[in-house]
Amino acid sequence: MRLLLVEDDQQLSEELAGQLKAHGFAVDQIFDGGEAAFMGESEPYDIMVLDLGLPVKPGLEVLRHWRQKQIGAPVLILTARDTWNEKVEGFRSGADDYLTKPFHFEELLVRLEALIRRAKGSTTNVIQAGSLKLDEATQTVERRIGDKTESLSLTGMEFRLLRYLMLQPGHVFNESHLLEHVYDYDAEKESNVIEVFISRLRKKLGKECIRTRRGQGYSFDADAT
């Protein structure tokens, strides 16, 4: 999942970015509201974390700009201010969740995961499709074979890609779309990298779980797992 992190405290931003990347997010870091407004409408983010006290343009103004531009990605607001009227204003401006500083990273993580699942139409805390269960905490996948359950470890990129596909079974995504959602903005990408990781996932989970649509892209087939 690709995440936009808008936080002007560079030390906090670096800490959060490192932790989020370790939990399977592709993270783009922005430090002011002007660039945040531009990036939020220019890149296809799955979720955005927005500080309110930003230079150049305030966070609430950035949020209103995104919503006016019909940017529908979930937005979680981070702020050091804990006044009820500011929270009300944030929700009215289009925020999906609110977290007050200081906070524990684990709480931020579970809130982000819940927002993403809801945005993709899932209401449970387990990503399940067919006989596969994806554990976000350990970045492993369980596969049921008859009466037995097999646990398979995943690399970071395998996890990112499989999570994205499993949250939207049956949807067809071309390679460019998948690259945009599993890599951050500055990452170096080989031209065939998606094909390589699709091949690795098929070796672990079975050839038929990820279908190739010629000229269109890839889709996750829950019935084939």
C-alpha cells in the first residue's frame, strides 16, 4: 500500500517512515502543506497521514483542497492539538480518523490498517480470500490444504503485492498501476519487477491464484487458492 506522510517534524517523519516501511507500506515523505496538496492530487495513494501544523499551507486547508479535487483516499490526521472543535472541523473537512500526539506507533498502525480495509470493502481484521489468510502483523500467509494449514513467509515486496491483490480479488491491475501502489515515489524500479514478484508468489501459492489477463494485467483469483 502506498502512503503519503505529511509531517514537518523531520525526525518524527523519519522514525514513522522507517516503521511504516517495515510493516509493508511504500512511504512518500512531505514536509510542507504546499507540496502535500500537489502530491496528494498527483499520485495514487491508498492512504494519507496529515499533520495539521504545517508550513506554507495549513493541514486543514490541504485536506479541503484534496476533497475539492475529489481525492477519496482515507486521511488520518495527526496533531498535537487536542480540542474537540478542531476535531469536529477536521471531520467536516473530510478526515477519516484523528490521532493526537504523542501516540504509540502500534495505535497508528492498526488505525491505518483498519482504514485501508474499510476503503477496500473489508470489515474484518483478517485479510482472507479463498483458502488464504494474510497476517499483516507477521507478514506471512496461511494456506489451507484439506485439513492442514501451511504457513508461508513472505519477503517485504511479496507481502505488499499480495496484500494489495487480496484486498481486491477479481480486479485486474496492469503493471504500471501495481508499481504505483507498492513502491514509493523515489524508489528505483526495474521494468519487469512486478512480473518477477508475481512469479515468486505463484511458486509459493500456486500458479492459478494470480491470473494473467493478456494485454490487461493481473488479478487475484480467490476460487483458485
